[in-house]
Amino acid sequence: MKKLILSALACIALVISSCNQNSPAPAPATPAPTPTPTPTSSMTAIEALLVGNWIWDKEEEYISGNLFSTITTSNIISANGSVTTNTAYAGSHMVLKSTTVGYPNTVGIMSQRYNADYYSYLSQSSGWYVQPTALGDQLNLTIYNPFVTGGGAGAYIITLNATTLIYQSWIPGQIPNGIKSYYHK
């Protein structure tokens, strides 16, 4: 009987010692699927930096190199210094998205168009794209007037980083004549 009990204990000890509780789980039979690439994978660095919620700060209007007026979220300041209260543009912002509008790239004409939402006294959805030119990158909002008079075709990007966007309607380095718009994230 003593031999039987010892044999049973030896068998139990052998079974327990052969089971390694720390062994890794078996590998799956098929590899995990690769995630679908996001539209930003085909965006240029400038396009990717533009994606996000841009809050409108102000707009300056220049005529023949002179500042004619400044419109902010709370007032309009004219060249002569008079101030008029105007809160029509308070809270104005644009959300530039990385999802494509669906128009194909056309070499030599325009870059890929992306979706955008514009929120102001009049909210709407439209698109945007960046057109590289020899004179600088142009931000094209596919609606003419997202807020005051900014937007439209041919707005040259003057400053773009993670928190600031400034664009203007005239060629960089020339006499200011047109609109300059300021945004932050």
C-alpha cells in the first residue's frame, strides 16, 4: 500500500511539474489584420498640419499697403481709430478634416480636396485644399466667405504651426492689398 501511495504521489508530482503556468498563450493561427490607413497617410505635411479646429481671431483689411480696418470677435476698428462693437463673428471657427471630398487629384490643377465645416453666423460644410505654387502654398477654402471676407481661392499661408494659422490674399513680399486672417487652435 505504501508503494501504491508513493507511486500515485510521484505521478501527481510529474504531471504538476510538466505544466508550466508561465508559458505564453499559443500564437493565433492567422496574423492580426493590418489597420486600414487613414486619409492623413496620403496628406502632405502642410495638409496634415492644417487638420483640426481653427478658431478665428481677427481679420485685417489692407488697401495699397495701409491698414484699412481690423475686425475681431468683438469689434471693428477702422483706420481712423473709431471702434464699433460687433459680435457677429464671436465663436467663429473652421474644422478642417482629413477625409477626402472625393474629387480626384488633377495634376497641375489642384491638390486633393478635403472636407471642412465652417461655423459662424452662417454655418456650412464645404471643403479645402492646399495648392503649392512658386510663390508659396495657397490655402483654398472652397467657400468664398467662411467668416468675414477671408477664404476663397489663393490665400497664401504666411504662418502655420501646431497652434497658429495666418494667411493673406496678396503675394508674400508685395505691398499689402487685401485680407489677412488670423486663427489659433
